[in-house]
Amino acid sequence: MAPLSNTDVLRGTLDLLILQTLALEPMHGWGISRRIRDRSEDAFEVGQGSLYPALQRLEQKGWLKSEWRRTEENRRAKYYHLTSSGRRALGEEVASWRAYVRAMELVLEPSS
Amino acid sequence: MRGSWLPDRLRGWWKQLRGLFDKAALERELDEELAYHVERETEANVAAGMDPAAARRRAELEFRGRERYKEEVRDARWTRLAEDFVSDVGYGLRSLRQRPGFAAAAVLTLGLAIGATVAIVSVVKPVLFEPLPYPDSGRLVSITDVAPDGAPLPAAFGTVVELGERSRSFEALAAYRSWRPTLTGAGRPERLDGQRVGADYFRALDVRPALGRHFTHDDDRASGPDVVIIDHGLWRARFGGDPDIVGRRITLDSRPFTVVGVLPASFENVTASTARVWAPLQYDATLPSFEGREWGHHLDVLARLRPGVEVDAAGTELDRIAGDPLPVHPRPAWASLGGGLRVAPLRDTVTRAARPTLLAVFGAVVLLLVIGCVNVTNLLLARGVGRREELAMRTALGAGRGRLIRQLLTESLLLSAVGGAVGLGLAVLGVRGLVAVSPPGQPRLSAVHVDPTALVVAVAVTTFVGVVVGLVPAVRAARTDPRSAIQERSPTAGAHHRARGTLVAAEVALTFVLLIGAGLLLRSVDRLLAVDTGFAESGVLALQVQTSGDRLADDDAIHRYFDQVLAAVRAVPGVADGALTSQLPLTGEADRYGVRRPDVELPADPRRDAGVYRYAVAGRYFRTLGVPLRRGRVFDDGGADQRVAVISESLARRHFAGTDPIGRPLHVGRPDLPPYTVIGVVADVRQLSLAAGPDAGVYVPRRQWYFADGAPWIAVRTNGQAAALTAAVRAAIWSVDADQPIVRVATTSELVRTSAATQRFALALFQLFALVALALSAIGIYGLLAGTVGERRREIGVRVVLGASRRDVVAMVLGHGLGLAAIGAAIGLVAAVLGSRALSSLLFGVSRLDPLTYAGAVTVVGAVAAAACAVPAWRAGRVDPAITLRAE
């Protein structure tokens, strides 16, 4: 599957992707973008241009927290992790995304 | 789950806040974060088989325009707001400076509207809206007797005594009257305003003295002790704030009075705001005879209702007492309480006279504030149109909608802030000015100060309008496609002009209402000043001397003293004639006595029985005052040593209808004394005011009255400027006895002017407001037409090409402007017809629907509108189609 361009990752879904990624474990920016790409089988390429503003936005909403930590290879990186309100938000976002997808499916499915 | 969202949020905000102050640290952090990303990306590219240099280039390529998203990251932080605010203010100031005309007009409009509103509200609020400055002041009432004609009448002491014993509605009840003692001793002699009050006066108001005590019932009895309570200001000014003042003796009217109390600094005496000393009334509560002062109608009465008693219930109780005389409380005929008694909230009584004027002025200033808001709206809309291209350009260059809105908001707030500051300045000046020009007797002036609430409200209203209206262009710019806005005229321009046209028409309508108000008042003042006062309105100077002290202890001494004064004054060069009179017209004095014909019994008639003004005169009064003789003769030239009287035309008509009064007997005042013989009839004079009808009066020789008036006026007719002789006449009076204070100085022309003071006060403000409103309307019309002509240049050009003459074009523009003015005037006409009712009580001799005034207002509005249209119309007429069309 050819990678979709950055702009195809809609703003709202980018937030969802970031939250979902961080739900597994705390991660730094580059790691987040990597994981999104891997898990979407290269479909979503999240550029820094949208990633870092999004992280900033989510942190301001109080959904993320960040701290500087040492990486496995002993370099300094800024790690983000979900706050409890971030976790709650993720639940809601996932639910509404599922509802959206279901609705789309219903519309797109050839009527029987 | 760790913690709730609130601490998370707070931490987020804390970070933002820190970022605001430590911007460099935050930038470094961002740089480091991004650098780490590039490194990892490079490594990943190398691992994927790229050579390191290419891998790095690739990684950095993604960071192309790195600054751009650093900007975006920053934008996501609200620290951005603060940074933007500073730049917005700078931009706003620059853009206002670029259009000084717009900025000046908007700031001036806001300033005038805010300043005028705050000043007027500051003055009217204590009178119209605030309770009196006493604890639980809603329970304070005034009690008045009612004259046979239904007019309120001061009460007699006998009535107060009876009410005190019989009524159950009041906690405290006290009579009071004015008192003007002269303070001597330390420093120069000073005449003080004061009051003689019943023992419970301060208890009724619920005011505790700062020092000493209240009056007691033991103080307030016939020939009780000479004790006095003074106010805080007098205590500080004359006695240096002496903490041992209580018990000290001070000299009032040459008698020693013991100070028993000092009132607190916060005390405000609403029944007489200039009073500074109080002494007990000391009337004889045993009411020895009907002839004494105990039964004269000259006391005001206030009372504090018992808790839970309503004003109406108290009124009902007093009416019941009035209608049920008891043998133990005998009443004379003139205080029989036949008309009942009237109980009213003290606040209404104190402010009643001023209320209609202040309400009218308040209404006018609200209109002005609305006009101001309309005008600012108009200016901002016009400016919004002018900036459409600028805003569209900025949208095209990538400015976000929020950013544009923020910036316009900042500009609106800037305008409001500057306008508010100008308004505050004007309000301070305005309040001072208003207090200075307030008509005499305006209540509660000492409570007037710039009202902070009014300031906040006025600024809030104008700011709200400014902000809302200021946002319209930003929202519109964000909504429309920038290309269309830049390339061509917006399709919404038509709707926009209709909106502005409506605003201009509204402005004209409001202005019209103010013009009508000003016009009606102008006509009223004209009519008032044209009233025939019945005496010479210029050339007469009068000084009132209040006798005091032991030297003038009896009537004879007083008569002798004033005879000497009159002789001395007549000898002053420049004095043509001189006279004494117990009361002077238009001074507010209202000394009335009943008159009765002993020869004929006339049927009861409220007007006839209400009493007439009694003038005890000496010297050549009629010649001095210029009161014209109608029949018979006057006692100017002899006859003053006989029991004769001169009556006014109204009195002659009422009591001698159809018969010749000359030679007839007439009782004035006490019917037990021999009657006077009428020798002449003179014109009526206006005694109370210009507006009150011509008043019936009776003149008797001063020495033929049964007591000597202690405070007569010395009136002189001068050959030239009356006021210029003041010093010389004063010196002549003091040459007889330097210790007698001169309490008032007036010229008849001043008295006439002062009598129209209320109307003139209202007129001055209405004229000012109407002028400002006219100017704002003219600006509104001009602004709209100038804008339209500018925008319709092309259309006008096309019309000219298609054969329209210049006249057609000019007529089109004029028609647009005058049409709006006509619509506005028509609406204003209806509003004025309805609204002028509020002015009724201020009008004199002119109907509130006076056609001349309405015609005048239409003319003025038409002329101003035409003037405002002239320049844009002329400009439209000069549009050269060749140039205009080529420019497109």
C-alpha cells in the first residue's frame, strides 16, 4: 500500500493516533511517528510538521505530559505519556471514531 | 489512573506561564527535541541503506521550513496570545494613526457619550435612585397640612402637639424650621444656615452625634436652655476640631449658646443641605393662645414610622385624627385640619421639586448615549468596508481567522480605552460644571461625585458595541473568498449600505427628539422671561438685613433703626428712590395672611380663603419697585401714618368683584384689630415664581402692622447699573449699625433670571445634547454618503456615459441623504410626540406639541442634513466617466 501523504492524516485522527500510540507506553516524538507508520503498514506518514504542534496541543489540553529521559542508547529525548484525562479522552475518541467508521460502512455497503 | 485532569491542566498552564517568561528555555527545548528527531531519522535512513550524507539531507528535507512549524508549535501555546497582543496594540496604534480622522471621530464620540452619561448619572443618581443616607430610611416620612385649595401647607405647632399625643404610627416625630443665626466671637461675624428642630429630630433620622448628645425634651420647651448642636464642618472650621467643645459657649445672635453635641462628618442633612447649627424649637407645648406662633403654619414635620407600619396606614390614621377633633385639643379655624393631613416618604418630599428636571435630563443623556453608540457603530462599519481589501490580503497571506479577529478586537478595545479615558475626564469636568449650574434648591448636591458604577457601565456599553461591531468586518473577511474581495466589490455591499442607512436614520430620529426637547424648553424660557412680573425688572437693588442682638430688642427700636437705614441709603449718590419691604417678589419668600371684608360676608371659596401675600412697606415702595397703580392712590407720598392698605388687582377681583374697593374696610391677618381702609389698587406681582400665576397681594404701611418684621429688604431704585451700587449701599447700611448682618443681596434682574433657573438648567443641557447629537448625525450622514459616492464612482460614471446629467447625479446623492434624514425625522416626530410628555412639567406657556417647535426642528434637521450631503453630492457631480472607467 502506497504511503498516504501527510495531509491525508486528518487533524482529528492524528490526535487519536498519538493517544492510541501512547496508551501502550511512554514514547518520544520520533518513536511516535515510527510506531504510527509501522502499525499502519506505512499508510500513515506523520511528518514533524504536524506531529510536534499536535503534541504541544495535546499537552496543553492536559491529555499528555512530557519529561526528558534517557533512551536505551543513552541519549536525551523528550518522552510523552498519557495523563488520566488523556486516557479518558482516548476512550471517547475511539468510541466516536468507531461510530463514524460504522456509519461510513453502512453508507458505502451495497444495499442488499 | 493517575490524578484527575485538574492537576494535569494546571501543570500544562504552568508550563505555558513559564514559557511566557522563559521563552529562550522553551525554544532550546524545542530545538533539542527536533534535533533528536533528525538524528534518529538519519540513523534510520542509514540503516535502510542510504549513505549518511544523503540520509541526513533526507531527514532534514522533512524539516524544510522548520521555522514554519516552530511557529505552529508556538501558535498552539497561548503564550502566543500575549506576544500577539503587544504587536496588535502596536499595529492598532499605527493603523489608527494612519486614519486620524476616524480615530478622532470615534474617540470623541465615545468620550462625549461616556462623559455626558457618567456626569448626568452621577448627579441624578443620589436624587432619583438612592435611598436617603440614614439607617432604614424607607421608614422616614414627611407630614404636611393641606390648604383648603388642596395645596400642601406647612403645619402649625399645635397640630404637631396633637399628633404627637394621638398618633400611634410613629416611633419619633419632629417639627423643624429654618433658622439663620449670626455667629460672633472668635473671628469675623458669620451668618449660618441652621434649623430649629423638635427634640426628636435627630432620633427620627437615627443619627448619633460624634461628640456629646442629642436634644432632650427638657431642652425643647418654652424658655428652655440655649443649647446648640453643630455639624462636623463648622466644628473643624471655626473651633479647630476642639475635642472639649461640648459644654463650651458660643455666641449666636448675641446670645450665649452651650454646645451640647457635634454631628459626625458623614451626616448629611437632607431637609436643608446648608444647615450647620441646630437649636431646639422651644415652642410652648401648652398652646396658651391661638394668637401665638404656636398656631402659625410654618413648620415642616418629619417622622420615623414604627417598624411594620406602611406609609398609607399612617396616612389613614392621621386622616382619621384630622376628622375627629377632641375637646382636649382645640383647633383654630385656620388649622382645623379640614383637608386632612398628608403623609409621604421623606425621600419623595425632598426630591420632588428636582425630580421632573432630572428625569428629563436623564432621558436626554440616555438618548445621547444611544446616538453615540449608533455613531461608533457606523464609523466602525464604514472603516470595516474600507479595510475589506486589507483584511482579504492578510487572509490570502495566511493570517488565521482567529488572528484577524484578535487584532480587530485589540483595535476596538484601544478605541474604547482612549474614549473611556476622555470620557472620565469629561465626566469629572461635567460633574463639577453641573453642580455649579444646578438650580438653587437642588437637593442632595453634597452627595454628588463621579459615580464609579456609572463609569463602568457606560464604558462597558460602548466597549461592547465597539467590540461587536468591530468584529463584523473580521468575520466577513474570514468568510468571503479573499480573491473576490480583492478583485471586485463584495456582493454584500448593498446589504451593508442598507444597514448603515438604517443607523443614520435612527441617529437622525434620536437627534430630532432631542431637538424638540431643546426647542420646547427654549420657548418655555422665552415665555417665562416675557412674563409681566408686575414690577421693574431692572435698575432695582435690594439688600436684606436681619436684625439681631439686644440693641434691637423691641419693635420700636427696630422701626427706628430701619428708618435711619432708609434715610442713609437714600442719601447715597445714584440712588433715586428707596423703600423697605417685609418680602421681595421672586425671592421664595411666601408670607401669607388671610383677608376678610368686615362689611360683606362672602361665600367660602378655596382660592379666596387661601390667603394673600402681605407686604409691610415703608418709604416709596411702589415707585422704587415700579409697581404700576391701577386705581386710587398709594401711600408713597404720605398717608403711611394711617391704617390704610393698597391691594392688588387679583385681590380686588376676588373680594370686591363688581364693586369699587376704594374706601372699603379690609381685615388683614388678625380680625380682632381694626380693619384697614383700601386706598388704591396696583398691578399683581409674581411673588413665588414666574411660572406660578399672578399672585394676590396686600400692602400695608410698615408701622401699621402689629409687629415689626425683623428681616426686611432695603430696596433702592438706581439711575444706572443696580449691582454697581452694592458697595455704597452696604456701607450706608453699616454706617447706622455695623453689627447688623446683610444676609442677601439681589437685583430684580437677577431674581427674574433665577426664577427661570430650573428651565434654564434643563435648557442648557438639552441644547448641549442636541448640538452634539446634530454634529454626530451630520457626521453620520456625511460619512455614509461620502463612502457610497466613493464606492459607486464606477456606477456613476456609467450613468453619465449613458446620458445622466450632473444634475441627475447630484440629485441622486442628495435624494439618498435627504431621504434618510426625512425617514429619521418622521420617526423622530412620532417619538417626540410621545416622549415630550416627560417634559410637560418643565414647560411654560407652550404646548408640548407646539407646531412652531416641530417646524423648527424639521428645518434644522433638513438644513444640517443638506449641509452634510453637499460635499459628497458635489463630488459625485464631478465624477469624470473617462477617468473612472479607465481606472477600473
